[in-house]
Amino acid sequence: MNHLNAKLNVQEIIKKLTQSSKPNFTKISKELNISRKTFFNYFDRLKEEEIINNFTINVNPNVLNPNLKYVIMEIKTNPKEPKLIERFLSIPQLIMLDGILGEFSLFALFIFRDSFEFNEILKELDKIMAESYFKKYQIIETIKVFKTNGIDISSLNKMEKEAIDEIDEEILKILRREQKGTLISTYEISKLLAKKKNLRISQSTIYNRIKLLEKKGIILNHAINFNPKKLGFKGKYIVRIKPKDPSEYDKLALNLVKKREITDLFRIGEQYGLFAIVRVKEIEDYGKFIKNLYESEEIENTFTNFVLDERISWTNFVLY
């Protein structure tokens, strides 16, 4: 970075771009005590250096859709099968793909809108694996989401499912997947709705719908995807956790969501019933994390996979 680096902190910029509503660049510039032009010069440099990428949103799975499915897949593959990875990356429901150390060599996380979509994509996944060298994989369905992208949603689990219509669904999809390095406008959303879905919706209606989705807690936050390693997060781990008392899963999960190193936490229907994604800045920090875990919680055992490389390098977990 140039001399601007002495004035601005990358993580502070990203924190300010992660808000409950659409970020206000003028307000952010004032808070940083710099001009709007200086802010955008710095912002453009971050994009050029591939430290930050596109804007997006995080959606609360526990109030959005009762049929929403988070599905984990572990795959054993051969280093000589790059086309297999390319085919996985072409599936739009895939949100995470990591090379891992252990019995399996790839970890994938998908979000499906319902069982029908899951079953349709499962056919494609089976076809892909039928052409693989080992043909070894397993699929794990999650039962409950306690934390996503560093956001504790356990307190929102008791909220009633919110009914949303096709227009809301399409707006959420656009905000999540269609934004680039600049915030998308209501005008652009209106054009996309007309072009892709033949929906004629005014800008004011779109604005009001977005504000309502925020108010209802369906949109958890507006965020920007960034490259964790370029921000100093060198360690990513996938951790399965088994409590001493199987009846204490929920109690343990509610304690674990408070740990800043855990960015995502799921309940799964397996012997190790809690599935966590852990981010640390230094490799040594993971040892401290695990030690503290056993000292502070009633845990019988854990099983860890170290992430060797992130095939999808952009994410937006809440920074600490």
C-alpha cells in the first residue's frame, strides 16, 4: 500500500463497510477524518490489490425460509483432477470450497432454498463424483444454524418464519450475488428484475422492501467480501465438537457462538454433533483456542481438519 496506509487501517475500513443498512460513504469518510476522495482512492487500491472484492449481504437462515438447507460435503479427490474442482465451482449454490488435510481432501458448503433444489443438484454432484478417481464422498445435512459469517443468530432462532414473496426473494438474490465492487442501486435492481424475471418494480418499492427486510432481521447485514489471508488470517480450521453430555448440545452451542474465532457453527446429526469453522490470525493461535475450549467447556472430544487452501477465496465474516 502507498502512504495512505499510515492514515487508514484496512480492517477498520472493512468493519465500517459492514453495517445493518447500506453503507454511507460520506458518513464513513467523516468518521475516518478524511475526504471522500481520499477514501475512494484508498478503496480503489484495496480492490486493485485484491484485498477486497464485491459487496454482498448476509441473510438469516432461521427466519427466511423454513425449507432452507445448509449442506456439507466432504470429498476425496486426486490432485490430477482439476476439472472436478472446476465443476464444483460452477454450481451457484456452493458458498465455500476448501482443500483440507485428512481423510477427505475437499470440504464444500452449499445453501439450497429447499429440498427440491437440493435433490436436483445432488444428481449433478453424484454425476461429478462418478467420474472422480476415488468416488468417495459424504454428505452431511445441518439441523440448525447457530452462527454464520461471525454473526450470532442464536438469539433470533425463536423468531417466527417470515413469509416473503418472489420479489423479496429476487431482491435478496441480487443483493447477495449480483453486486460488484460498487454498491448496487435501486435503479440497477429494478433493471435486473425487469430483465431477468420480467418484474416491473419501482425504485421506491424496492427501497421500502429492502428496509423492511432489514427491520425484520432477514438481512443480517450489508458487507463486503475480502481475502482473509491478505488481512492476516493465516489459519482456517474445520472443527467437529462432541460434548460430554449429549443433552447439552444447545447449551454448549450458545457458549461457543460467543467465541470470536468461530465464524460459523452448525448442529449436525452425527456423533460429533457441532460443526464449527474457526479463523485465527496465526497458526499458534489455534492451539490456544483448543486449549481454552477444553478448559472452559464440558467437551469430551474434538476432531480437526486444517484448511490447506481456500478455493473460494472471498468471504465477509465479522472481523475481530
